[in-house]
Amino acid sequence: MKYLLIMNINPNVLEALSEDERNAIGSGHEEFMRTIRESGEMISTNALADPSNSVVVRSKGGEQVVTDGPFVESKEYFGGYYLVDCETKERAVELAGMIPDAKIEGLGIEVRPVMFSAGSEM
Amino acid sequence: MAGDRAESLLRELAPQALGAVVRRYGHFDLAEDAMQEALLAAATQWAEDGVPANPRAWLITVTARRLTDLLRAEQARRRREEEVWRREPPLADYHTADADDTLVLLFMCCHPALSPASQIALTLRAVGGLTTGEIARAFMVPEGTMTRRITRAKQSIKESGIPFGLPPAAERGARLAAVLHTLYLIFNEGYASTTGPLLHRVELAAEAIRLTRIVHGLLPDDAEVAGLLALMLLTDARRLARTGPNGELIPMAEQDRSRWDAEQIAEGVALISEALPKGPTGPYQVQAAIAALHDEAPTAEATDWPQIVALYEVLLDLSDNPMVALNHAVAVAMTSGPEAGLALLDKLAADARLAADHRPYAVRAHLLEMAGDIEAAREAYLTAARRTTSLPRQRYLNARAARLTPPESTP
């Protein structure tokens, strides 16, 4: 069963962290990637650039409009994900708990089942 | 055609060759790699020069030779002085019970120390003779992911020091149950994939049937093995009728029964009819008996529902499984009316194992529709559609809900 482990980022929370804490996040992700690669559960991961780089394409009155900025203005945004293939939902939750972000108050990992997959190497 | 025949011959011989080599030399992990290389060599060489006179001996010899190379390479790398490799004459005329070897391999690959995903991957590779790439595609994960899974499984086997041999008699029953469960999971993955665009991953179902057929050939007197093979054949027989032209799911009551595979049904019915009197009766036999009753009914209405209810009650006694209870409720609704089925569903509502599942809602929706409570049925279909993680199932459930929408409220 495939799950998307969605990392929700809050820049205010991240900025308030100390240098050491931020370094710990970096090495924590490396450690996590090593763990799920070795266990054969990792499919892919991507970290996204800041949403100030986003544009949104939407339809208004039958015409397409392109606007700068994220789809929803909010303090938290979708910062990146891990796509994993694991045995159970309990294991997916366990994996989410190993991501360093899940250990920081104000951040959180959303665990969501995947319903359709297609694309590279599959 | 000739290529297909060579390939099926190779896949049949693969576990025999691997078994013979591991029995003689040990090193299951490396021998398994050697077997894969030998299969590759055979695929190209046999296509050019034709199938050798004794293909089994050819494959055993080449696997043993590749194992020698791999062990030498490993030795050189690790400089392990204690790993003394004795040259032995080729294995070509080496006779042991191939049957036992294939069975031993299955027991190894389905060892309880491995996770179900690893058991499946290793069984498909070491016994099924599939390449890692083929297995990865079947499970829609990158090849690298599957490689790790297989490597890890082989590592666990190596570390656990499981000897190459049949498990002790006291463990035999439980270990065979693990093998059958793995084969059942492979079949299910092929028949009703939980994620992904395709409802059927035909090749996995066919591979599960092929492997179960081998086990049945090795243990012809085991009623549960026969039961599992019958269950797969009787379920797979409905495959073509199970989806419409656009991949949409068609429920059994609405399937075109002329598209069911009569030959496969006949084989499944014969298997289960022969197995049941042998006893002891296990869950696969009971499920096969239920599938046979469905397959033999000319229409949904003409199905022998009272007997299906009775069989589900036997199954409930054998295993406390909420999915069985759910199917039992459906069968009761067919004999005693939807209200009786709904009453059983209410009792199931407290089962924590079903809490996040879409199926109780889907069943409730069907029974409410039967009872004529259209609005509640529609709500239940929509709830089930939101909860399922299968795309074809979601389409089906949304379509059922849309059918129940009053015309004036459709936009």
C-alpha cells in the first residue's frame, strides 16, 4: 500500500529554531531516507521551493487566469513529501513519526493513502 | 510460440535447479542470484541453439557454475580464509527429489521471520523465476525499491541460519499455512489490486495459480492446498465479466455469466468436490465451496443462498474475520431479506477492524437499496466512495449513488 507522507511547513516555526536544531532536521532527513531505502519502502521524495515562487492557474468566468503566489494564503504550506510503499497504515504512521518534522511542535506530517499511480520506472 | 514454451519450461525448472544447487552447496542468497543469471543465459542461448536435450541438467550445471564464480568473487573481495570452496563435479546427473526441493524453497521464502511483502517478492523471484524488474512492475514500485526488499529478505534468511530442509513435522502445518497465505496474497494483489488504475493485474493472478498448482502437484492429498487452488480458479473464472469496456467494475449479480470461463469452473468444482470429503475442512475449502455455488448458478436469483449462508457460518466458526461476517450479512439478506442483513451489519459496526474500511458502507448501501430506502442508500454509497482507496471501486460506488439521485436534483 502506498502512502504520501506530506510535510507541512511553517516558516515562523522554522525561523524560531536554533542553528543546532535546524542542523538536526537536515541530518534527521538523511537518516530517515537511509532507513526507508534500506527497508525497501522508499519510492521517492521531493522538497518544494517556497510558495512565493508559485503561480496558480485557474478558471474565472470561462477564462484562464494566472496569478502569482500560492493557492491558499496561510501560515502553513505544503513543503514536500515522501512517497512510501509499506505493509500497513500503522507502519506508515510509524514512518511519519520518524521524520524530524514530526518531532517539532507547530509542524506535522499528514499520512494519506495513494489511490492511483503512474509514471517513471513503473 | 517456441519462445513462450522455452520460457514456461524455464520458469518450471527454475526452482528445481535452485533447490538442487542450494541443497548441495548452501548459500541460498548467492545461489538465487546465480539462478537468475542462468535463466538469462538460457533465454538467449536456447533461443539461438534450441532447447538442450536435458534442460534441467543444463540449468543446474550453469547455476552451479555461476554460483562458483559469485563465491570466488565474494571470497576475493572479503578475503575470507575460512570460506573454503571445494570444487565438485558438475551436478548434471545429480538426483534428488526435485519435488522436495521446490517445497523447501517455498518454505524458506515464506519463512515467518520475513514480512509479507518480502515473502511475496522472494517467492516470485526464487520459486516463480520472475526478474526483479518484472516483480517491481507488478507491484508498481521502482525496481530499486524491489531490489532492496529482495536483498533484505535474503539477508534475513542468511542471518537466521535456516537450514535448507523441510521444517520439523511439528511446524509443518503452520509453515504450509504461511506458504498458502503468501500465494493467496499474490493472487489477491493480481485480482483486486488495492491501488492503481487496473482492477486486475492478470499476470500476478496467473502466477499465483501456476505456483499453487505446483504445490498441489507436490502435496496432492492436502485438502487445503486443493481448496486454495480451487478458490483461485473459481474466482479467476469470472475475471472477464468483472469489468466493463471502460474498466468499470460490474457486480456479480449484473455480470454476463456467459463470459465466465466454463473450463476453469469445471476444474475448480472437480477439485473442491474431491477435496471436501478428505478433511479436515479449512477456510480455503469453504471459500472455494462458496465460489463454486456462485459459479454454478445460472442467474444471481437462482443462487443457492441458503447453502451460502450455511457455509459462511462454517467459515465464521473457523476464523474470526470481520470480512467474512460482512459477506455473511449479504448472504443472509439474500435469504431472509435486507432488514435481516442490516441487523447483522449493525452488530458489526462496533468492530474496530472495520472502522476505517469502506466495505461496511458499501454493503449497507446495497442492502438499503434492496430495502427501498433510496436516500439512505445514496448517502451510504457516497460515504463508501469517499473511504475507498481503489479508483475503480470509487467510480463504481459514485455511479451507484448517481443512479439513485432523483432526476430533478441533478444539475
